[in-house]
Amino acid sequence: MSDVVVDCTEKRLVELGAADAEVLVLAPDIAAFLDARPGLNKVVVTLQPPYEITVESQFSAAGYSLPPPAPRCAADWSPATALS
């Protein structure tokens, strides 16, 4: 940090000219944050070095989910189950 001004009486930072910080952000933290948002369900986040992120989610609004959940097995899939 540089150019720091502190009010010792009130014990608070008054001014800060510059600061550097490093933050560790984990994929499960991002997924939990997004999953808490209305309309996003079943969020899966994948981080790939150096700067790639993949976010998968099921969007829902007014009781409808897009896309519908994938069948557990390809043999279970049919057009009728895909639309239900």
C-alpha cells in the first residue's frame, strides 16, 4: 500500500493512494455464488489455466427449466421424456 492516511482518533482509513492484492478464487466458490442467484440451478464451474472459466447451469423461470435435465443414460432418452 502507498499514500495511506489513517484517522487514529476514529480508527479508520481516510485515504489510500494505491494497493495491490492477490485473491484466491476457487471453482466451488463461484458455483455457490451463482447457484444462489434466482433462475440459476445446478451450477458447475470449471477453471482452466491460465484464464479460462466454463460455467454450466440450468436456467429456470416461471417453473420451466432450460435446458431440461439430461437423462441418466442414453437408453432412457426419448422425445417424450425430453419434453416432459
